[in-house]
Amino acid sequence: MFSSRWTWICVSAALVVLLGLPVQLALAGGYSTPTVGQSPHGGYSDSTSKCKVCHAVHSANASVETSFSPPQALLRTRRGVPRPTTDRFYNGMACAYCHIVDNWSLKRVYGGDLYNYQRNSRYNHDDNHRYFGGTRKNYAGCMSCHSVHGSNLLPGYEVDIVSANPNPDWNDLTVDTLTNFCRDCHEDTSTAFGTWGYRCGQCHLMVGDPGGNDETDDIDQMPPFYTQDRDRTTHVMTSTLTNPDGMQVAWSDTTDCRDCHMGGNHTEGNSLPHYTSGAYFLDDDYRPPDSFNATDTGMDRVCLNCHVEGGDGGAYTTGVGRTF
């Protein structure tokens, strides 16, 4: 009798332990809640549990975060983020969970509004403009620009984990300056793999849709963004402030993209290149209508930032409209 009862107790205890294992395993394999003010992107040790903020060994679901063929990297794309119409056109939700929609992150962007990230707008780098060719994509939201774990970073931008190879899935160029970082996407001048502008050139050149030809959409169809010479197509990028005849025509150089695209003040609601108060990341006060407008209301304020001297607005004394 004693032996049978003892056996029953032991078996019952074992069942309790076994029944409890799935719960423990689920907890070990699932996601953990982020810690406010603590970055999960580094500082790992034997005693930390940061990996679980983004990666779940047994709970990850289908994701287009790192590949067109899900799932990848044990990421849950939709964690804490409302599901849009389709997965195909909206990536970066694992990032949006912390950096847009909730209050966990040390750095939040897009004004904390997911709509600012998802919509197609002249005021933000949205998550719309993409093309998937097989398993490759020309743009994948947050992961196209940031090296999440801090490898291969753009010199001078390590704190913001800016990648030295934006969207490596599409070409093998490693950039060394912020201007070249921008060129990697914003130069539709080539159809040769591994060259500047190849990502954009695939559509805007190879399939006969060069930038600037669509007068109904001034968001996605743009002319080449970068030039080193006066090619009469794009704004010259130079430190020479005179025209070919020797007349001074500018008072600020344009050697870097940020010389013109100067928008943003590093705040949550106004930070280049995520979301700025000014259109195209230009002057913060440049706010033309969102709908297509060939006159681009108020554009002169952007030009006058460089092409006049001696005043602001209409009070300048030297420059275009005054001395030439």
C-alpha cells in the first residue's frame, strides 16, 4: 500500500513538472518587454536578456523584415503594431514597435505617429516606395539604412548605427560619406550592378521610366539627384560660388547633400531623414501643398538660403534679383 501510494505521488509530481515545462519553454522562447531607457542593440553579457526584445526563438511569425521570403531572423514583424493592408509594402515594424508607436525607446522618430512612416509624403522617408525582384528589394524601410547590431557603420554616424552599406541586398557598394550614403539610393543614372544608382536605375532607366517624366507625381519620380559637374540637369554640387563667367552667384557651397537638405533639428517630430517639418527635408519652413503643384509654392525661400547675402526674406541686399 505504501509503495503504491508513494509511486502515485511521484508520478503525479512528475506530471506537474512536465505540464509546467511548456509554459517555461514558452517564456524562454517568447518575447520580453523592453526596458524603458535601455537599448537592446548592444551591451550583451551572460547576465543580460536583451536579445528577446526583438528575437523570439519559438514565437517568431512570418516576416518580410530581412527577405521577401518569410520568415527570417526570428523577428515578429507585427509586434505591437496595427496590421496594414498587406505585408508586402510595409516593413520595419519590428523597429516601429520601439521607435515609433511606444515609449520604450531612447530615440523616437516620425513624431511617434505610425502614419508618418507609412504614408507617401514629401515630408518623410516613408515605407511605400519599394520594388521586390525575386528575393531582392530596392528599399526595405529601417533596415535599408541602419545596421541594427552596429556592424560596418558609416564613419561619424556610429551613434545612430547608420550602415556603411545601405541595403546590401541590392549592391556591394560601401559608402564613406553621408553624401555617398544618399547617392546609393538617390541617383538613377546606371543599370550596371554594383554602381551608383543601380537600385533606382532598374526602374527609372531600364524599363523606360526615367525620373521626372511623371507630372502627376512629384514624390517618387525624380530626376538624378547627384552631379559633380554643371550638367544642366541637376543642381551642381560644388564649393565654387561663381558662374562660368566668374560672377558670384551663391554665398554657400553645395558640396554635401545636407547643404540644401538642411531640414530637421534632431527632435522626435523633426529629424532628417525620417520626418521633417519642411518638404523634401529642405528648409524647415518650406511647406508647399501636399498635392502636386508645378509652381511648388514658396520654393524661393529654399533658393534664397544660398543665392543671396545680407538679409532674410525680401530684405536681402546682395544676390539674385539685386546685383545680378
